[in-house]
Amino acid sequence: MPKKTIIEDRPTPASWYQSVSGLFTPAEQLFLSSLEIALDGVPVKIYGKVRIADIIKVRPGLERGDYSGAFSKIRSKHVDFVLAHPLTTAPLLVIELDDSTHDQHERKVRDAFVDEAMYQAKIPILHVPLRKRYHEQNLRAQIVDILRENHDYRFQDM
């Protein structure tokens, strides 16, 4: 019988860690503030920096290798913001804040994959270009239109 390998976790000194100055970059914080104003009264919760594997899952029934490969493509990727149902936390809309890095080839490939994955999972995704200022009325109208198209009656009177 083969000998079982014991794996030990090397201790990590606590001194290797420090706090971050904020959960969001200044650009993300600016957008979040505008998003909160825009969505005042809209029955959604806003979550930021959400792991894609917490929004969508790999379909059951795949071969082990296919499942692992599919999961590995979503486990370490995040989206900027998710609007969720206030009671069930079901994802209603993904929002990506697109800065100049989204013009790079690798980022375009990543964005195309995320867009397709969300499409397959039936979760709409909105790409918002990075701005110095956001018009909350326009942002609200755009988001409410998407919610009306994709979800139930709660958004029809907004």
C-alpha cells in the first residue's frame, strides 16, 4: 500500500499582512456613490467585488475534467458590482466599470468570456465606461430598463 503524503501548511507570519486603504479604488467608490443615489427606492441590494463563482455555477453532469476546467475559469475572477434581489439575494444585474484596461487584448478576451457566461446563466451585464462624473438619472433609467426587461413586476412602476 502506498505511503500517504502528509502536507503541512507552512506558518505565515501575521506581520506579512496589512489593511487596505479601502475596499474600492477611488474610481469604484465614485461610481458606487452615484449608483447608490441612482438606485434610491429601487428594490435591490448593491454588492461590490463579487466573485463570479458566487454568482454563477458550472452546470451539473459534466465530466470531472470539464467541470474542473470550467470552474477554474470563474473561481478567481470578480465583477465590479452586482445588483441582487433584496430578500433572496438572487443576482439581477452585473455591472462592470470599464476603465482603459478594458481596451487591452487580454481584458477584452476576459470580458467576452464573462459576458458569454452571464448570458448563458441568464444574468444581464451592463458595462459602464469610467467617467469623472455620472448622471444618476441616466444611470437609473438604464438600469431600471434592464431590470424591467429581465425580471418581474417590481420594476414596472419605476
